Amino acid sequence: MPELPEVETVLRGLKQRVIGRRLGVAQVSHRQIIVGSSVKFVREVSGRRILSARRKGKAIALELGPENANGDSGRRYLLVRLGMTGQLTVNAIAEPVEPHTHARLALEDGGEELRYVDARRFGRLRCLARHELDAVFGGLGPDAREISEEQFQEALLGRSGPLKSWLMNQQMLAGVGNIYADEALYLARLHPLTQAGGISAPDARRLLRALKRVLERAVALQGTSFRDYIDIEGRPGNFLPQLRVYQRTGKPCRRCRQPIERVIISGRSSHFCPNCQPRPRRLRLRRKIKNQRKTKRLAARKSIPQNK
DNA sequence: GCAAGCCTGACC
DNA sequence: GGTCAGGCTTGC
């Protein structure tokens, strides 16, 4: 499943393979994957040169130059969200088209095309103006690889609800999904149901370090492939054997041999070691989180000058 | 039936 | 405003 390391791997592939190339005619065979009008999408992206590629969290944005077959001006951004099973690949145009290929963007020079394949169609493509892209990226929290310890601690303040859900909340922290949330919690020895706003500063520091460590390792190994995820060249990631808890229910913990357990947290399965990640008792937590929330509000009011 | 990311809407 | 359940989707 594409989370930050998988998306980063795809981004690196895009940088190698498509930057500087001009898009020919785009074809969309399943309108549902396009946000907004697919006709407009095709008109907007066709003929533009791909200038750069960047990422925030799990979202990729390809910057498209102002040159357009229809004389439209101004840059556009092709925003790609892979969802669960989305794949971006560069193929020769003559190559057989895989099932579930929903969009094909011809690449000038070289007889190739960029293909979007997505069995479950949870992913989305959209073409945006600069201010729209800024709004989308602005709605995401800091990228998980880049967030500072101060930002991390600050974002945790006043949050009720399980730490696991918090890690996966893209408005708090961008890029973490189910796999790396479980893995980071295991490395940090924190139970997934721990109240987010209730953890100590040292625990938060340990969690952030664990998260960054697991993300860096996974990036180095091109991500995790269960079945669907492949990079732009069609290669799977190599992080699967490194997983400590994710999808290892009933198997022995690699630290203490206790069987890994699974619990559903806000509709998502969470895997953890009951011995290494003991359930914390929560003492007067409600009040603590409420107070944090109040302090945070006051601080925000102070730092943002009211312009009347 | 389960898995997942993301969006919507219900609830407190 | 924050939190969470539900729905989308299809291969296993």
C-alpha cells in the first residue's frame, strides 16, 4: 500500500523518467478517478511539459509548464493520489495494457507513456492551478520525514483519541498509513490505544525517532509490497521482511516471542506486541488533554495578531 | 469477509 | 471543533 516510502520511491522514478518531457494526448478510460471533469482534465494536461515533481505526504504533484496545445496559459499541477492500489508506470506505448489501466498520458520522444493503474480505484488524479495545489498541500500536516520535534510535540497537545489514529491523521502529519504507524509504535514501545495528547515528552521524542527511522529504512528499501505496490519501473519494494508487527498477528514478537495481537482502532486493524507495548493506564487524562487544548488556544491567539 | 486511503456526514 | 463510523472498490 502506498504510504510515504512507496510514494517517495515513485517520485524518484518520475524524476528520472518524466521530468523535462512533454505530455502528448492524455486518455482517460475511467472518469471516476479524475476529480472534476475528465474532459477538462484531458484538455488541461495534454501538450504541457513536465517541469518538476514533488511530494507532500502521500500526494505527488507534477508541475506542468504553461505551454499547452490549446494555448492556455499559466502553470498547472497534476496531483496524484495513489489511494490503496494505485500505480504509476512508464511503459512503451506498444506494451500490452494491464487491466485496470484508467489513464494513459503519452510522453513525447521515445514512444512511451505514463500509465495510471488502480484495481480498487481509490486513487485520484486532478489538474490544479497553483493556488488550488497550495490549498491541498496546506491542508496536510508537515511531511513525516521533515517534521521537527517541536512541531510533533505541538501537534500532539490537546489531542484525545488513540495515538494510532493520530499518526494516520494526514492533517496532523502527512505520509503515515497503517503499516508504518504500527511499525513506529512498536519500535517506540507504545500501545496503539495510548491517548495521543496524554503521552510524555520523552515518549513523543521516542515515537518521532522511531517513525523517522522506520520511514528512512523503508525508503532505502523502496517501500513495502504486499501485492499491489510497484514502482515506476514495475518493481516491488523490499521492506516486507523488515516488518515487525504489521500483518504478523499470532506470530512471535521479534523481541520477546509473545504472539503479536491485533485490535481494531477506528475501523483499521492495528498490530502490536502486548508485552513490549503495554496498555497504559490513563489517570485524569481527560482533564490533562482539556487543559492542553486551552493552553494551545491561548498561545495561538497570542502568536497570531488579530487584524481588525 | 477482509484490507486500505480518503471523503462525507453524524454525533458530542 | 474534534472524533469516528460508513462507503467506496475488488481480489484474495
